[in-house]
Amino acid sequence: MNPAKREPALLARLDAFTDLIGRSIAWLVIVMMVVQFAIVVMRYVFGIHSIVMQESVMYMHAMVFMLAAAWTLRNDGHVRVDIFYRKLSARGRAWIDLGGTLVLLIPVLVFIALVSLGYVTSSWAILERSSDGGIPAVFLLKSLILVMVALLLIQAIAQVIRQVLILRGRLPGHPPSHEEAL
């Protein structure tokens, strides 16, 4: 890629941050599988039941789902009905992505943050614990909502920068990632 088509430093840093979080969280899937396997073996082979271990799988699943959402967006891995999108030029796709980010993604993230802020702060106020005697950190689990919003907002900023650069001709547009597999 020639120097005129390089990503600006801010965009590269935002994408690198999202990639770091996403790749790190992806490893949690393996840990979650090992813990789930251990739960099954303990329960059905040894007759041992652990609420903490069962809740830990739920916590890990929530972390994978919520903390990897920005990485999924970064890699265009979200669900899209692209009957028309895939046939558009790079500029056409950039307009749709920019509009979707500004009109749908960012307002929905702001709404989620505003609606969940009281929910999360009240959980922190009482340091909410598991009612079943499991992990004593429900307040941390609920905090993932706001962390997810923050990570998605960071990636939304990167998306806006990228789409504007594509529209200005300063970055090349790429075909949707699912097109590469065809």
C-alpha cells in the first residue's frame, strides 16, 4: 500500500486495541470449554456439584459475548442482510456503514448506557452477590454491559474514521470479508 493510502495513526491504534481485546477474549472460549468439561466429569463421574464453577462458565460466556462484540464489528463478523450491499462499490458500502454507525450503532449504544447505568450502579452500591452462594461478584458481571458499550463506542469511532477516509479516497475499500471466501 502506498503511503497516501496508509491508515492514520489514530485509526491504527483504535483497531489494534480492539484486536488485542478480541484476541485475548477469544482464548477464554478454551478456558470455558475446559471448565465446562470439568463440571460434567465432576458431576456425573464423582457426584460433586459446584455452583461457583457453573457460574464461572456463565461469567466467561458473558465476557466472550460482550467483550468480543467490538472485535466482531471490526472484522465485519456481525449478521448482515446484504442482498444489495455486496453488489455496491466500496464508496457505496462506506456510505451504508457510515450511516449505520451514526444512525443506528451509536444511538443504540448511548441508549444502552443510559438505561443500564442505574442498574449497574445499584449493583455496585450493594456489592451484589450471587443468591445461590456462587461467585460473590454479580456487580462485576453487570458492569460488563458498560464495558461492552465503551468498547463498541471505541470501535464505532474507528469505523467512522475508516468510512470517511474511504469516501475521501484516502483508503481503499475492501470487499465484504464473506465475499473473499466465495
